Amino acid sequence: MEEVARLTRPDRVHWCDGSREEYDALVAGLVRDGGLIPISGGQFENCYLHRSDPSDVARVENLTFVCTADREDAGPNNHWMAPDEAHRLLDGLFEGCMRGRVMYVVPYCMGPIHSPLSRCGIEVTDSAYVAVNMHLMTRMGAAALKRIESEGRFVKGMHSTGELDPERRYIMHFPEELSIRSFGSGYGGNALLGKKCHALRIASWQARQEGWLAEHMLIVEIENPAGEKRYIAGAFPSACGKTNLAMLIPPDELAGWKVRTIGDDIAWLHLGDDGVMRAINPEAGYFGVVPGTNRRTNHNAFEMLQKDAIFTNVGLTSDMEPWWEGRKSGVPALNWKGEPMKSGEKAAHPNSRFTVSARCNPVYSPMAEHEDGVPISAMIFGGRRARLAPLVMEARDWRHGVLMGAAMASGSTAASSDSGKGLRRDPMAMKPFCGYNFADYFAHWLGFAPRSDKLPRIYHVNWFRQDDSGNYLWPGFGENLRVLQWILDRCGKRADALETPIGNLPRREDLNLKGLNIGREALDSILAVDIAGWREEMESIAQYLAQYGERLPKALLNEHARVARALG
Ligand code: OXD
Ligand code: MN
């Protein structure tokens, strides 16, 4: 810390202890200097609004680097810079950057504080907004510091908002040194280093070395009417409904089912000595996408946002309530930049976010605090696909499931400033987050098969099929539980499926459709396999995989060839 302070020259150093008093004092300071605006109008209690610099509203994938000694280790899926060059560049930027500012030292623990599966880090930052967000998102402060002192090993993260100049903005990872440098952005995914930088990019690297998985996955607990609890992990790209799925509200027709959240964004998965894969959620809070959240789509999330939440880049009503598109009540007076609303413009930024502690979630599962994690029965992969991908399909085995994950694709969303338009391949929803070469990552995934005969079953789902006029064919939200029910019934050998070249699909009679309002044609089309379309899709997957060259595991190519052959 002394070394960092010598380089960055802060006026003062503050070691965060994680107490409620500290949180309140940091918030009060932010309110004084305009970094947070109290917005406790109407139903909202102890909530705040942060307006970020308009150039700094999303992750910046083109400025995010993995700096490994050998470029090939970062792979074609990452931007790369040589570590010494990156350090020279970043040391230059950090030099004196905290003059006139406070340097906050934030010790944090990713995962339950006493779990052997958890890992710690320290983030040094000159942003009080980052420090309060870390309070909500991680187990931070004295207890984490104690663990760090006894373990001696932790991820070293340095962050400065700099001048918020997009030309001087870099998010750099040094997996071989277990360190992170982030400069020039205050946006969550770039600045809350415990989340994407540590728990995914650095952790995925460590996980490969140590034989586990760090994944961009929600973890949900599902209790059936007989009281049996099962756990599903699901990888979806950013802004594809992970938070909603993790807090799903069962439809009236599925009375007796209960759904609780373990995590909404990241899972760390370990194989136990008994061959069971168990997962922890390394986070302790949510940094969720706001637009679209309302009482109907996600009653639990809406409740959770009314107390002790920090909003970033939403609009405001005239009585100081936060407002966003899809809130379904109230009228915005100011847009997310704080300007009076003009007709036709959006009040909230499409990537506006809420930060809230998991403790505020009315369906937070006590099992999320369990040191051993929860046993995972099934893993699901999914993206936004208007065409082709059916509602759900089951991989015939682990290897087929890895191919399904590797071939994932999704329409672009607002969570990244540069994900472009149209469909992009996003293997396991990890394109922006895998801290090493995807070819090695696929091999690492494949390597689990011989280690256990109790691995989770793998599925691919698609809630986002559209008809030719762009209407969604599947109602989504709570009704997705019907698909999860089929998946769990398959895992318990209680449901049938039709074997097809692309995987096992439910027939309409295999799904619980009681009381569901969906037309026959719509259902038929989301349960159909378009053979010609899939032949083209396999071609496109082959082209995508080709960029990983010789390093790509042969088993994945063989699996691809097997499916392509089955399609004829
Ligand atoms: C997130 C993201 O913030 O994936 O979770 O962008
Ligand atoms: Mn995410």
C-alpha cells in the first residue's frame, strides 16, 4: 500500500473496515460532493442516484486487455499487451493520479468468508462510489483483511477514475501476477474489480490451473411441491435475463414451486471428492440492469430496489423517484443526464444499473452462505436468438454440452459499449470475461468428463424466439419455470424427450403446459428442429472455431463432426 501511495500520491489513505457506519459516512460524503443524489421519494427508502460521465456507461471491451508473457496464452478472444509494456503505460497513468483525492483500500472476500472455495483481493481505488458499491457487492472490510493476512495470497487491484478520458482508459489483467490495473473509468464492470476482473478473468485463469471453473452463470434454487431442492447454474450473456431467472416468480399454475436465488451473475464450480459439482456465488450483491424491471416482470427485483439501493444512470420523476423505461408507473421529469425530458428520448440509459446487497433480495437462499456451495444438477446455456435455436435442448453427454456452450451466440445488448450489431458468438457467455485462450478453455471444460460420472447435465435454452413480425413466441419470465421443471425431471429420469441430431427436445406432451397461454403454432415452431438451418449453423460454428487453429482440442472438432454428420 505504501508503494501504491508513493506512486499515486493521495492526500489521505482510508482502510475500509466494512462497517455500516463507514458505509453511511462514505454515502454522506458522496452526497455532499454531488457523487450521489438522495432519491427517496414515494416508496423508495434510503436510495441514491449516481450519474456517470456520459462517455462512461458500459464495459469497454476494446480497452480491456489480458497481459500474459506469451500472447498465445491470452488467445484470439482477448486483446493482449506485453506485461512490461502494459506496466510502463499504466505506471505512467497512475503516477500522481490520486493527488487531492483519498485512496481507499478495500480488502474483500469473494465467496462466504469462511469457505475454502472463496478467494480474496484488495482493491485500491480513488473513488468513494466504488468503495460504497464494493460494500454492497462483496464481503469487504475487516473480516476479509484478517483472512488475507492469514492466507498471504490475494489478487492485487489498482483502480483510478483518472480524468474519465476515454483516450486514457485501460482495464488490464495480469493473470500470472494475480493483479489488475484499471484506469479512467468509474463504470461497475470496469471499476468494481471484484466482479468481472477478479471473479471471472483472473479467477478463470486460476481455475484452469487448479481444476475448477469460474463462470458467467447465475445459480438458482428450485424447490418442487414435494419439498425437494435442486440447483441449476445458467450462463447467459449480459442483459439476457440472468437476474430475472435467478429471482423467478412461479406462475399461478405452478403453485407449490419455490424459486430462490444463490447468485445472479457469477458461479465458481468445484468437483468434490464425491464427484458432485458444487457452486458458490462469489458475490454478495447484485449489479443489475434496471430497464424493464417492474412489478409484473419481476416483482421480487422491484421490491428489492425500493430500499438501500444505488441507481446509476436512471431518470427521475418530479417527486425524486427513480424512473426507467418499462417501470410501468410514474412519469419521468429528468433524463439520466439530469436534463429535462425531451419528447421521444429515453429517460434511463439502456445499461442503467442498480446496486443492492443480496440481503435485500426477498428470495435470497440461506444456502448462498453455505461454505461447501450447492450441488449443481444441470447447467444451461442460452442467448438471445430470434431464429433457429429451439426453446430447450439437452446435450446427449458432457462433450456435446461443451460444444453447445462453445457455439453459443446472442444478439448484442447495451452492457458493452462495443459489442456491435447482430449475432455474435459468445462461448459460455464468457467472450468478454475468459482470462485466457478459448481453445485452452474448451479443453479445460472437456477435461471434466473423465473426472466424474456425476457431472451436471447440460442444456441449451432460448427464451427469445420471434415470429416474422418480431413478436416473442414464448412468454418468458415466470413461465420459464416450465422449462426448468422439464430439465429437472430429465435429471431425475422422470421426463421423456425426442432424440434429434442437435440434442434431445421435449415434445409438447413432455412439458407442463397447464394454463399456459400460447398458440399451437408458436409452440410447434419453438419445439421444431430446422434441419437445413442447423446445417448452415454448423458451418458457421466451424468457421468460428477455426480461428483457434491447432490449439483447439480435437475432441471438440470430433464432436462438431458428429453432429454435422447426424444432420446429414
Ligand atoms: C454485468 C455484465 O454487469 O455482464 O454483469 O455486463
Ligand atoms: Mn454479467
